[in-house]
Amino acid sequence: MRSAAFEKDGAAPLVENFSSLTLTPEGIRINFQPYQVAPAAVGAQKVDMPLEELLQARPLLTLWNRQEN
């Protein structure tokens, strides 16, 4: 079960909360550290963000073998 305090502090818009990113073929995976957003008992926490959701931030599309428009 998730705690509101874990989510509030661990997902706050701070650089250190989003320091572990993985590029995937579909977009970006945000990897959270144990106890960052949930107790360790619930396992590793991660969020996948599709590239289409990131387009407004103008990512370097060549990283995904795509052409800039």
C-alpha cells in the first residue's frame, strides 16, 4: 500500500527525484530508488513515459532513430 507521504516527497519536482532515467524504444523510464515513492516491500517502482508525451519538451529524437520535424 502506498503512503501519501512517500508519493508527495519522492515525486516532488526536484532534480534529485528524477536522476535515474532509462531510454527505452518507446520513450523514457523513470526509476525510483527504494523508499523514494513507496515502501521497499512493494518492489521496484518505475514509470514509463511514451515519447509522444515528451514531444512538447523537444527531446533529441535522433536518440530514438527518429527525424526532427
